[in-house]
Amino acid sequence: VFNNKNYKKWKERNLKSYFFFVKAYKYLNFNKKAEKFLISFYSYEISTNYISKKPVLTLEKIIRLSEANARILSRDEIQIQDCILAIFIINKSYSFYKKKRKFFKKKEFGERKMK
């Protein structure tokens, strides 16, 4: 539980400067475990279409999200937990999209008229 005395809020100016620092941070490399994990996940994705029917685009999204998470946490390299988090986020977003797409295609939903 956070007390008002112990909890220090970041001001918008501080957040902006932190994000600027993180964005300008040096180029990140994957460590060996993360690289092997992504290679094995990509080969699994190609064979099963686990998340998407476009595995190259999915891999690109995973890499970008992994980099973003490592930058936010001020790491020097991308680790396996960054890749796992990115896969989790993408998997959830695709499954959410599929559920919503089915909902909007239902006949009883129909088109709404603007008033």
C-alpha cells in the first residue's frame, strides 16, 4: 500500500525527459537466449500459424515490443522475458480482435442508425 509520504509521483516533465533518454539510448542487441527463443518461436509460428497468418509481420511486432520493453527498463540488451511479454501482448491483442470481429459480424447486431 502506498502512502502519500512514501509515494513520489513523476511529473509530466520528468516522464518526457525519461522517455527522451530511453528513445535516444544506444542500439539494443538480443542476448543469446532471447535470440534462440525468438528463432524457435518463429519456426513454431510458421508451422502452426499460432498467432497470425502473417508470421513475418508478427515477428517484426515481437521484436519492436521487446525492444520497447527493454528500453523502458533501461537495459543494455533484450532479454528473454522481454520477448515473452511481447508475445503475450500480441497474442492477447489478436485473440481480442478475433472475438470482437465475431461480435460485429453477428446478424442481430445489425447496423445502427445515426440520430
